[in-house]
Amino acid sequence: MPKVVYVGSDGVERAVDAAVGENVMSTALQNGIPGIVGECGGNNSCATCHVWVRDEYRDAVGTPGDLEADLIDMGVSEPRDCSRLACQITLSDKLDGLVVDVPPTQP
């Protein structure tokens, strides 16, 4: 069972157990993680689950697809090279310990 660590803009770390095959957004919503809205329900159409993936996990998480990259470019405040939509990160055992930072605001 992979663990995900969400770091809020206040610096508070919240570690939760996740199920393989779930995504980072749904895991956040199920565990009441502040700052993850998931307005579109994970359909890759709103960018309200924007996170910054920590450098040590970027290769394992991969890069955003074209639609996700467009949503990040147009829809988030403070996009970074490490920006991803949490709904597009599917959890697996290789992502055990994944750390993501939650921006202070979502669109």
C-alpha cells in the first residue's frame, strides 16, 4: 500500500495510506486534505487539484500529457516545472512515499 505525503502551504505534512490504482486527488479527497478541491471529479478538465511534485519523485511520476499541460498553463496560479494535476497521477507501489506540495490557492 503506497503512502502519499501532502505538504500544505502552511508546511504541515499529512501522510496517508493509498490504494494502488487510485489517484493522488481521490486519495486527498477521501482523507480530507486541505487545498485539493477536485471540482471536476478527476476528469482532467479543471486544474483544481494542482500539486507540485517533489524533485525526487518527478521521474517516477512522469510528465503531464498535452491536455494536462494546457490546463496547468491556463488554469493554475504559479505553475512550475514540477506542476501536475493530482487526478492524473495514478498510484503504484513504485510511488510509495510520494511527496507533493499543495499550492496556497487553487483556481
